[in-house]
Amino acid sequence: MLSTKRRRYFVDRGVQGTLMLRAALYWGCCLLIVTLVLLTWQIVTGPSRIFYTQFDNLWFRYGPALVVSLCLLPLVLVDVVRLSNRFAGPAYRLRRAMRQLAHGEKVQPITFRQGDFWKEFADDFNRIAARLEKAQQQCEEKPVGQATV
């Protein structure tokens, strides 16, 4: 396991960007639904008023909660990126090492950082890489013209 600090948290634009977008969309949908519920409740339980004046009252009552919610959204998105790095980072390292193996390069054993997900993948990959290297060495040691069984 590596104990080094992460230098980059945003390593996989496709996965992590999608998760951030999804979190922001959930926030927006939640905000819209809460607004509609509050507006409906205000219309049903309050005195009769012109429809657009209902929004002024809603903003006056719940505007501070909206501002606080908007201030918290960046914190949530940063947390999504940091959490997703715990699985996107290992996937990135595995993909890079597999690409090296596919090109015939020697690959150092992979270790994941403390707190990363999918540590078993690193162990499995390391066993496969060692087995492949051993098979390549056996092929190189075999004399030319010797039949394989």
C-alpha cells in the first residue's frame, strides 16, 4: 500500500465528471421538488393571493436556505471527486499497467493507497503479471526446434 498523498484527484474525466454532474442534477431536482411542495403548501394553506406574489413570499421565507444550499453544493461536488478518486485512481493505474503489459513492457507490481477501493484487483493483477513474465522467460529459455507439449 502506498502512503503517499494524492497529487491529482480528478483522474478519470468520464467517470468522475459524470458523477459530479449527476450529484449536481440530484441537487437541482431536489431543490425544484422542495420548491414546488412549499409553493403548493403555501397556496393551499395560505390566504388567496395572485399566483406570482406567492413566489415573493416563498423567496422571503426560504431564500436563506437556498443560499446555504448553494454554498454547500461545491463542497458536495469536491467530496464526490475525492471519494470517486478512491476507485477511479486504482482503475487508472490498472489500465496503465495493462497497457504496458500489452506492449510487452515490464510492469512493476501495483499497490494501491490507503483507503483505495478494489485492493484485490491489484493482487490479482500482480499474480497475472508474474505468471506472464514467468511464461515469457520459459519461452525464451526453450531451445529452438524443441517441441512443445
